[in-house]
Amino acid sequence: MQSAKTLQGIEAEIKHWKEVREATILAHNYQIPEVQDIADYIGDSLELARYASKIKAKVIVLCGVKFMAETAAILNPDKTVLIPDLGAGCSLCDTINVEQLRDWKKKHPNAVVVSYVNTTAEVKAESDYCCTSSNLLKVIEAIPKEKEILFLPDMFLGAYAEAKLGRKMHIWTGECHVHAGIRLQDIEAVRRRHPNAKLLIHPECGCVSQCLYLCASEGYNGMAVLSTSGMLREAKLSQAKEFIIATEVGLLHRLAKESPDKTFIPVKEDAVCKYMKMITLDKVLASLKNMVYVVKVDDDVARRARVAIERMLQIS
Ligand code: SF4
């Protein structure tokens, strides 16, 4: 946390350099509060991709992780896309590379490949569809029932889609270390302390299938499986006053800001994505001043990846 004076000074400098560069700052919902507060637009992966596809600015500063900056670069070949820290990766994205996907496709030559947006540009280029947690079910429903599906890389998200749609898929065994670490016992412990709170759970969580089972079998009331943007909407619209939040804790800042009359309890205080937290205000400022770090995607990879990304944007 920066001191108030320093914070104001840095914010003013960022504003100045943003004008000089004709830049737009996009931030993911898991970014630190200070970064969210200086962003022109905050959203989940799908919203950032959609917003990036319509941007007029010359420069996009993507405050998130690298695959998000790649997606913005693919959708904006004529703009400069910057990420303030090149080390901002994603443990889920790292669970599959393009060679592994090609080998998997060879074993299932007629399958349709559905990739969660948390993948490299190369993996997207080998995919038929991209999806996010916001439109996952709609994307799978858009594929003819008789078609075999390879779903990657998140196994919990895949299992959730199978359970919701009653459709078997081949699922890659990747996971996000942050969401996989949210266990049923963590949720049960918080529910005991807050029995009237509504549970909002992200489908990447390791316990989402168990929660769905409990929901169906034991009347596990007041639960919704939602993307981060879905959680923000639900918090505003719901009659409930108290919510248990099962996702990365960065979302709590926006939830509290947009629904100040409600209470939000994180399932795990330490559900923190170290990659998302690599982006700081100092780095955003340095990024604008020095035009670093430029994220570029090879033209051929970008052309092929764009097909899968555009299908994702159409189905939402
Ligand atoms: S929270 Fe998980 S899926 Fe999201 S960027 Fe971090 S490691 Fe990747």
C-alpha cells in the first residue's frame, strides 16, 4: 500500500502519461485496488477481450496476466499492447503447451477443441473455440451433440460443464493453483460462521462439483456458480445482504465498491494470485513512460487464434 501523497502523485503522473500516449488502461477484477482505481475499464477475461475489440486508443495497457495481453494484441493488430510486468503469467495457462495439444488432437482427430481463455496464443491457434467462465456453457451447447469435445485446460471447469449439461467431454487435467486451493472444508467453515450468507462460487474452484452435489442432494441453499462479472451482478441484484465469496480475493474490492450496503466474506483470505498482484502503480507508470513491455503475437498464430476468440465473443 502506498502513502496517500505518493499515491496521488503517481496517479497524476499516470494520468499525464496516459494522455501523452493516447492510452487506455484495462484491469482485471483480481488486480490490486490501486490499479483497479486508475483503470479506464475493469472486467473479467471475457469483458476485457470484448472491450479490447472495440477500443479507439493507440496504446492499451493491460493490467492482468500475459494471456490477456496476448488476446488484446490479437484483437488489435494495429495498436500497441503493453503489460507492466512480463512475469505476470498464469499457472493454469502453463499446464498445456501447443505440442501437448497437437499430440492430444492426433489421438482424437475428429474432436472439436474448446479452450478456456487462460491459454497461450499458440494453444488458441490450435483451438476451434475459446470460452471463459461467463460463456462456457453456451459455447459447449453451440457444438453439435454428436461431436467429440476436447476441453482444456481447467479440469474443474470441465467437470462443472459436464455436470450442468449432462455431456461427456475429454478434459485436460489442468488447474489454477488459487482456485484449486479452495476446498469444501473452507466453504463449510465459513458457512457455519455465516449461515444466512449466500455462497457465490467460481467454477474454477476445486470443490465446485461437491458444492453442486450438496446443492442438489442436501438443499445447499443460497448458492450460485458464477464468473467474477456474474458475482458482481448477483451482488447488486440479489435480496441477500451477506455473501460468501469463493474466488481470488481481488474481487472483494470491486464488490464492496459497487454494493456498499452489502457484506462480502472471502472463503479464504489467502486465495491470492501472485501473478495478478505483480502489477503495481509504479509499474503501470513505468510502462506508459517507457512503452514497456510490448506484447506481440506472430501474425500467423494471431490469424488462427482470432477465429477461436471471435467465436467466443459471438457466443455470449
Ligand atoms: S487466478 Fe489462477 S487462473 Fe487466474 S491468472 Fe491467477 S493462476 Fe491464472
